[in-house]
Amino acid sequence: MTIRFDGQVAIVTGAGGGLGREHALSLAARGAKVVVNDLGGARDGSGGSATAAEAVVAEIEAAGGEAMANAASVTDFVAVQAMVDAAMAKWGRVDLLVNNAGVLRDRTFAKMEIEDFRFVVDVHLMGAVNCTKAVWEIMRGQNYGRIVMTTSSSGLYGNFGQSNYGAAKMALVGLMQTLAIEGGKNDIRVNCLAPTAHTRMTEDLGAALPLEALAPELVTPGLLYLLSRDAPSRCILAAGAGGFERAYVTLTEGVHISGEDAPEQVAAQFDAISDRAKEIVPEMGAAQGMIELTKAQKAHAS
Ligand SMILES: NC(=O)c1ccc[n+]([C@@H]2O[C@H](COP(=O)([O-])OP(=O)(O)OC[C@H]3O[C@@H](n4cnc5c(N)ncnc54)[C@H](O)[C@@H]3O)[C@@H](O)[C@H]2O)c1
């Protein structure tokens, strides 16, 4: 079935360029009214101007769509709240939130200033928290919402020089895990997208592939599915160059260990602890404790 967003209102942060622009254009082309948010600053988050967001709104309008520009920094909760208020005043609802705004301040951990760590966490993590908080009650009231956090392979798997960025991106996975659980009863579905695309954020990486192979528009189909009525929830979808994969946070079956020499047994049985043959994806954090208690009870009974 064709994925459409007619009658729905979307907010896309950091939509003045790169992936966010592509997301905003595609949402509008499929019927959504779109708040195009972008601070319009440099890649490291310095500066700011509404021009980038306004240019994307002009593109949407030229194609017959509806959009409004917003230049709030996602780090400013008051400005984010005003952005959501403006969307509500104009269109009366918010159905879709794409937390996409982001910055880079790469350095090895040895050379990184605490301020650059804090700033990157503030934009990615607290920016997503601010925007999500500002729409959460609206979505609960509507009994409908779709939220996507933009995570990264750097957070999921690590990347040299990106301890700040990776930590912030993995924090978004943690945020998703709990919000998907809490939002479930109001049909608020929360997912993560881990993109790979050639944008100004990745322009220094030197493309081993032709640039068009990593075009942002090849990521957007994954986003549109995560925003659709039939979206999954609590999913980490990876996307780039037309490839789509899923990442999971898993738990191995493990072993039960007790006794004086427990540390040595942990060492001796580390291969068994690490064995992935029977690993699961727990439905919530409490599952770990339940599994451990079950193993303890079995060990005591035998
Ligand atoms: N390009 C990739 O391969 C890749 C990989 C993994 C994750 N990501 C993530 O995808 C998202 C989009 O990145 P991109 O590659 O399109 O880069 P980009 O630099 O083109 O886009 C990021 C946008 O966010 C805006 N922004 C920055 N700080 C903001 C703030 N405080 N408030 C509002 N807007 C702000 C910027 O002005 C910019 O337009 C980011 O979250 C990024 O971390 C990108």
C-alpha cells in the first residue's frame, strides 16, 4: 500500500540541508504539512540563520506542498516549545517528529575539550529530548504519534575520534527503548534510523563510493516507513546506498555462576557467556533480571 501522510503534520529538525531536507521534501510530497526546522549554522554548530529552512519551505511550496520554516535551536526548550505552538496554531496537530538535527566536533578523547563533548550531547540527545517532550502530550492526546531518532553507526559500533558523537547517538537508542514502551498504549511508535549518506557532515571522509551512490534520498524511504501508520516500534533501522539493515541490542543466554571462585569462573566460562546461539532481544530491561533469577532458581533446585 502506498505510504501517504495526508492530513498529518510533521516536524523535521535540521531540515535545511542534507538528510533532513530530503526527509522534509519527501514527507511534503506524500501529503504531510511540514515544519522545516534548522538553526542554519555551520557543521560544528556555530552561527545560525533561517535561510536554509526558508529555502526548503520554498521548494516544498513550489512543488504544491505546505510547510513553515523555523530557525529554533533544538537545544533551546523555550524556542522548541514555541515552534510546536506555532505548528499547533496553524495546523492543529503534530503527528510526526523526526529528530534529525546534528553537529560534529570530532577529536580523539585525549584531545577533546569537555565543552565539545557536552555541546555535541546537548544538540543530539537533549535536542531530541526537547522536541520529543514538546510534542509528547499532543501525541498522547491524539492517541497517535510517530517519532524517529537519528542514531548512527558511530554510536552503535564506535568510530575513531567520535566519542562525544557516538555517546550522544547511542543515548538516543536508550531514549527510544523507554519511550517506545511508554508510548505504546497511545499508539506512539518510536524508532531509530542509522543513516549513511554523503552530506556536509560526511564530506571529509573521502568517498570510496561514487557520491551519488550515497545520496541522502536513498535513506529517506526507511524514514518514511518508520513514520507510517504501519510502522514498527522500538526498531533500529540502518539505511544507506539503497541498503537497509536492522540493528539489535541483544542478550546472550549466559550461565549461572556462584561460589568463592566466581571471578575465575566468569573468566573460565567467558566463551559460554559470550555464545550468541540463543541470544534474545529483551522486550524491556526487567527481562535481564528475570532471566538471571530463573537461572539462579534452577541452580539452587539442582
Ligand atoms: N550523513 C551520514 O552519513 C550520517 C550518518 C549517521 C548519522 N547521521 C545523522 O543524520 C542527521 C543529519 O545529518 P546530515 O548528514 O544530513 O548532516 P547536515 O550537517 O547536512 O545536517 C544537519 C542539520 O542540522 C542542523 N542543526 C545543527 N544544529 C542544530 C540545532 N541546534 N538546531 C536545529 N538544527 C540544527 C544543521 O544546520 C544542518 O542543516 C544528523 O543527526 C547526523 O548525526 C548522518
